[in-house]
Amino acid sequence: MKQKLHERAFIVYEDSDILLLEKSAGLLSYPLPYERGDSAIQLIRRYWKSRKIQHRNLYLLHRLDRETSGLMIFAKSTLARKSLTMQFNEHTILRGYIAVTDGVPEPAQGTLETMLGRGVTGRRGVTNRGKRSMTRYAVQRSSRNRALVYCSLHTGRTHQVRIHMAHLGVPVLGDPVYGKSKGGRLFLHAHILGFIHPRTHLPHVFLSSIPKTFEAAMN
């Protein structure tokens, strides 16, 4: 059962080693000096404090953009931090995203494998040099000039789904950096997160419901 931290964040799962959080769009993953508002880390620590749980370690292993919703995992022990960091580095973490795209991808499914880096302007994008990046995608359904697309990350680069969808000519709806539309939310949701538990060595897979706003955007 989910534990509500805030109207924008829920604990999906927690044990002595890991904490899995589901966040809404608009919530920061971690505090930034130039951004106002709460962050996921602050909300977790505030929740622990209310339960009189102190001196608990909390390690950020990855992040979601402020306007991206969905699942995040944190480590609470050195064992978990080491194991999960290795899984992220070796690209064995299962990470699936749902996006609404501005346009319908052609073909309806495929693999995008490019180098991602910063261009001469300093903006991230597909470049001749950078880090190898791979995204597999599949259209779940389309309506007029929009599509609901499942994206599976083989690598986990910054803005990877956003850049790859834009490179395909169908940017994520609401993307103010790589897209055509401005304003409103970014229609990108971290839908699936799977990993090997650092202590039990058993596979864990978590699924987050697709936000209702995505269905509304499709209609």
C-alpha cells in the first residue's frame, strides 16, 4: 500500500536497504540552489522525521526531470548503494517510460541508437561524439497526430527519451526544450522500474499507473 508523503509523492516500497518513490510532475528529485519548491529527498527526510526515524542514510541513484512523473529508487544502505549503482552502470536496471508524442512515430516500433552529447551551443542532443545511447520504442496506440509510446532504456543518459523522440521527429508533448509545444506538463512518465534486490538477490519489478492526463491528451 502506498504511503503518502505529499500530494505529489508516495512511497511505493521501503525496506532496510531501498526506498521506491512515485512522484508527480512538478516535484524536484533533489534540492537545487536555483529552483524553488520541495524535492523528493526533502519530503522523504521530513516523513522520517515525523516518524522519529533519524540518522538514516539516503542515497540518490538517478533522477527524473522536474516535469517527469513516475518511479525513482533510493538506496538506504552502503550495500544497496554499491549494488544498485553497479546495476545502473551496467545498464541492467529495467527502466520503461510512457510518453505522449507530438506526432506518430514511423515505423511504429524500433530501436534508436545514437551518440548523445552537447553540441557547439552547449545544448544536449544527438552528436558525432558523446555517449552511446539506446532506446527501444513501440507505439501503443495513436489518435490523429499524437501517439502513446512505450520507451525502454538500454542506457540511461540525461534527457535520453526526450532527445531520441525529438530526433525521430515526434518530440514528447509539452517538451519546452526539444519539442514544438510550450507550456503545460511534460507528457513523460517513468512507468516501470526493475532491479535485482541488493540483499536478497531476487528480481523486483514495479509498475506505476499511467497518469489520467495522458489519456486526456490522447483524446
